[in-house]
Amino acid sequence: PDYVKFIKAVKNGNWKQQWVWSGPDWKDINNHDTSAVGFLPGSALSPAVQSSLDSFIEDLASGKVQLFKGPLDYQDGTPFLKSGETASDKKIWYMKQLLKGMEGQSKAK
């Protein structure tokens, strides 16, 4: 959705460099026109698990669940978030490395 805005701004000559994070449209997470993310359940998802997933999505939308709430450390043990601190979208986007418990390489070899 946002790339259309950028293209129109370039065509109109009023594009400006900026940092933009387009998060989910919590009212309709699967709407391709308004949400940057979404989830479409497959046929193997049971009704019970679907209900649990729906509750989880509602809790994310309301802020009841915060996935990036401290204390959280980077893979090398240095602090990312202090106890009780919640990361902004921008802070998550610009993380210097992966967090403890995440698999993968934090630094290029």
C-alpha cells in the first residue's frame, strides 16, 4: 500500500526522504490495501488453534501483549531493553544484532 503513495509523490515532485513504518491494520489485518502484514490460515489449522490465534492477534492489537518488552539482551549479552522497557518500531527496525534466543548470524563474516 505505501509504495503507491511513494510512487505518486515521486511523480508529483513532492517526495521527501523519510523513515516510514507501516504497521498492521488491526481492524482488518488481512486487508492488502491497508495492512503491511497479514495471516491467512491454512486448512490444517484446527478451530481451537484458530481461536487461540485470534485471541493472540487481538492481544497484540490492544497492546496487552508486547513482544519486545524488557529485559531483553542481544546475542552477545549486551542489553537491548531494560526491565519493563518496551521497544518502539524504529528501535526494533534498527537493532544492531539479533536477540538472545534468536537463531542466525548477527554479524557478517
